[in-house]
Amino acid sequence: ECADLIRGDRDKALAAMIADCPLVEGYLSEAKRVTSGPYGEVRVRKDYSYLSDNFWSPGLTLVGDAVGFIDPLFSRGV
């Protein structure tokens, strides 16, 4: 169900997933989503492992899995 949602309109998929989780919806209730510039697009990762090229820019810091993630089941040397 979620995969089909994401394959369609990613903006609508994000909104629907946020609406499905009252805790997250509450945390984001006063947030304003960036909709333009390099961070305005809703992106979907296909691969499990990834690492961001930039960890920060003025006014923005990536933390946790936003920076990178190595899947312990499918990665070598972990």
C-alpha cells in the first residue's frame, strides 16, 4: 500500500504518511515544508545504504539517518 502511494505523487504520499501517524503529525503541526530550491523535492531512496555528500549548509544540519545509513544485513564489513 505504501509502495503504491510513493510510486504515485510523492508529495501526497508524504502528507498521507504524516497524517497516518498522530505523533508525527503533532510534531510537524507548526512546521513549514520547504517546497523550492535544492531541498524542495520529496525524494525516495531505493537502495538501503547511502551517505550524504554534505552534512550541513547555512541554516540546515543533517542528523542521524538523514546523513547516511549502512544496512547491516546487506553490507560487507559491518
